[in-house]
Amino acid sequence: MIRTAEKTFGSVDVLVNNAGIQHVAPIEEFPIEKWDAIIAINLSAAFHTIRAAVPGMKTRKWGRIINTASAHSLVASPFKAAYVTAKHGLTGLTKTVALELATFGVTANCISPGYVWTPLVEKQIPDTMKARNMTAEQVKRDVLLAAQPTKQFVTVDQVASLALYLCSDAASQITGANLSIDGGWTAE
């Protein structure tokens, strides 16, 4: 994928790792194949794309790597063992890459949103309903938005605006950071 992008566009100057999947279940019932898939997509895929994009960025002495983590990269929630583990790992990967690339004009940062109304969030509602014996509205109010003091979902546009800022020259000294955009969730 990275090589195709380089051939098509000439270079990969900005890499945004934003792929993610989720599964919600108690730890003793968590399917091993779901664990493996979540770690592969939410963490290992970012490693592979970074590994492939970094040589060109180092050669050009410029690049921006943005990993979409989550409030779950900073705090845990029950029934989300694989997701929380992957997002904590993504934060560590980001910090390591930032240190390795600090003298090459390449930054690496995480954006850690709270709940953004996306298909990923919408798809976890039925599993959470089952795991917690709740209605869909109860899951939204008492689980998803319970931790966000603003009681509002973060918007896709808000996350995109932060990513655009991180790509700007004004953000050239922000590297290795995990920036929360979570309605105050991780402020507690």
C-alpha cells in the first residue's frame, strides 16, 4: 500500500493510521480470534505502515505520522481487553517512533478521541447491550457518554481539524504527544 502510494503520488509525506475494529466481551469469553484481529488491525497495521513510510520521510527530512489512538489509550474500560491493549500499545509505538525520528524533521503523534459517532462505535452497541443487559439508549447515555463530561459525541470534523494542525509547520515541535479530544473524559 505504501509503495503504491509512493509510485502514484511521488511520496508519502503524511501517514494517518486510522483503521480500527472493536469487540466487546468479558475477558473469560473474549474470542481468541477477535483478540488477534484487533491487535493486528489496531496496532500491528500501524507498525507496518510506519515501517514502510519512514525511509522516504527520513530521506526528504520531512513527514507527519498521526496515529488515531483513543481515550482508551489513556484509560481502560471493562469488556474491551484487546482494544485497550492495542491503543496503549499504539501510544508506546508513537513515542518510540517520535524519538527515533526527532532529528529528521518527522513528527509522530497520537490523536486520542473520546466517543466519535462512527460505524465502529455504532457496531459495538449491540455487544455492549448484551454484555451489560442494557437498552441502546442506556448504552449511549450510561456507557458511551457517561465518561465524557460534555455529554456529546466528538465530531469527525473536530478530529480532522486536529490532524490538519499536526500536519502544519506550526506543529513541527509537537512530537511524541498523545492529544486528547475527548470532551474531558481523561481529565479526571
